[in-house]
Amino acid sequence: MAKIAVLGYGTVGSGVVEVLSTNSSSIATRAGQPIEVKSVLDIRDFPGDPIQEKIVHDIDDIVNDPEIDVVVEVMGGVEPAFTFVKKALDAGKSVCTSNKALVAAHGPELLEMAKERKLNFMFEASVGGGIPIIRPLNQSLTADEITKITGILNGTTNYILTKMSKEGSSYEETLKEAQELGYAERNPEADVEGYDACRKIAILTSLAYGSTVNFEEVTTEGISKISTADFKYAEKLGCVVKLLATSYRRDEKVYVITAPFMIDSTHPLYNVNDVLNGIYVNGNVLGNVMFFGAGAGKLPTASAVVADVVDCVKHKGTNVMTVWAKTKLELGKTDDEVREFFVRINGDASKDADAVKAAFGDVSVITVDGIEGEFGFVTGEMTEKAFNEAAKKFSVINRIRIDKTILK
Ligand code: HSE
């Protein structure tokens, strides 16, 4: 019998307890022994709930318990999670976490601590919820050099953008509805400003290239400036707008960005809708592979956490190597990236088209019935720097990058 502790009895923590109970028999077979939750750390009490007899309020009750082999950290946020995880590793316990803020900020340090102690630090649930993506990058795609990762990594924003696209509703009303349904937090900033997706692509990119992406250096734009008008233009172009988190290697540099992109129906992520996530990975020998599914939610996230627990139990006394060094990965400048841009400017298409063509080349002007005093166009491929220079001459309402991810 392997005994574990869970730090945090919130949505994911209670999901972990539920999954271990629902699938106890198949999990025991796969782990080689039954797995039992011995203690749950929470500041709250749960009177009347059977979990109450396992609740402890002091982390030391867990780290000093020699029976506990694995600690599940599902509290979220960097502190006190970081301190508690270090204590657990120091006490000889492997750790599994769903906490992307912790992993993005301290992943290599915690991996190193686990390795030195012949333990494991696993974080499958930190990116893509229930979708396996960390283990594939770490174990299944090791024959490949990863050339590009393109992800829809945030369910909240994907829900909002899908609704806006399908129902023509405004950003504000859709966000409010998402909050009422529990898909968006009362303070939605981390999701809608792209910070959550930015940390997730930082983790995936660090694993793909073996050294650390400092998420604070990643160009990050959210969806709060996307309007219903943008979707009307997108529809005319046969496109949708998605919050993409992407990274790719070009000329020994890695370019990482989280921002809204327009993608057309040939794009593999075009049909990844609602709260679902999708991750499209290009490898130099494999070609293309796509991961798709529930990127958040109690049971999907708990499924990934419990799979890590099973792996820790199976590998007791052995460190499963994860290559992610503390060395900083040098990122290329967004200014040097080359792509097409969709642009909306204030003006009159019949009068201003010549000036636009003089600045951006032979572009076709797009107008949308019912939207007055402005027009749109799609540029040819150009660097972001050249785009910004040319755009200075105009009153730009919005510009959305275009992703054509299929690599030849
Ligand atoms: N807020 C996140 C999302 C939860 O919407 O995807 C999973 O990390």
C-alpha cells in the first residue's frame, strides 16, 4: 500500500481523492499496489464530509510522516506551494503538482532537488489539464527535435472567443456569462490577459529545448481588445480568432509568443472550441502530431495528477529523468518574426486604399456591411518591426497576427 498526501482540498484536490476512490482497483493494478490518501492539508475544516478525518492544518504533519511516499500539491500560486514542495522533497517524498505558476517559476530547481534525492517531481497537469503533453514531450518525442509548438492552452479564453465567434456577442457580455458559469474567475486577469497561457507555453518550450524560458520575457497579449467587429472581418476571411501560445526554433533562436491570432479552416486548431485545449507539435522526424481534450476541470486535471502519482509509486527510489536545465534559453525578438497581419484602420476605403498599398504593398481592402468609417486588409509576410513602422502612418483600430502553422 502506497500512502499519499494532498495539499489543498479545492477543485483539483477533491478530484484527486475522487479519482483514487472511483478507479481504486485499476489504479492499484497499474501502480503495482493500492494507493491511499492518508492526509489532506487545508486551512479549512469540512465538518460532515468523510474527508474531515484526514484533514491536517500543518504541513509538518505530512513531511514528518514516514508512511507518506508521495505528496500531491494542488494549492495553486507560487507561495506557500514552493516552500511546502521543497519541504516534501527534503523529507524524501516525491511530488506531483498541477500548479503551472510554481512549475514555470521554479521547475528546474525542483527537478534538480528530486533528482539529487532519487525522487520525482512530476507536473503533467500543469499544462493542458487532462491532456497528456508533458510526458509525450519528455518520453515519447525524444527522437525528435521539436520545430514548433502551437497551443490553445487556456480554456476560459477559448470559451469566450468561441462564443463571440458563434453568437456575435460582445467580449464584456461573454466574459460575464463565463463568470456566471464558473468558467472564468471573478478576477479573470490571469486568463484573459494571457498570463496563464504564457506560463504554459514557457513550460512546454523549456521541456522541448531543455533549458529555461523566462516567462516574463515572453511577448504576451490577451483577448480583452478583441471585438465583435474583429470577428465579422474574420468571418469574411474564413477565419476564427484564437488565443495561441506558440514557440518555434529558427536559426538557433527560439521565438515564443502568446497572443490572439487569426487562423483559417486549414489550421489544425481551427475546430478546437469552447473550453477545450489543443496542442499541435511539429517534430523534424515525426512530422506533425496533435493533442486535444479537456484542458481544465476537476476530474480531467485530477486524472493527469493521479497518473503522475502512479508513475511516482512505480518508480520509487528511481528518478525519471526530465531534461530542463536552469540555463536561460535565449529568445528571439518578436520584432524579427515574420508573418502576415490582419489590420483594421480608421478611414474610407475608396480614398485611403492607395496610401495603404504604398505602405503595405498590393493588399486587398476588406469592408464589412454595417461597419462604417473603417476598413481592413491582410498584409503580405513581413517582420513585426516593418509592420509596426508602416502602421505608424495610419490610425490603426486593431491588428491581429495570422498563424499558418503547417510547416513543410
Ligand atoms: N484557467 C485555466 C484555463 C485553468 O482556463 O485553462 C487550467 O489551467
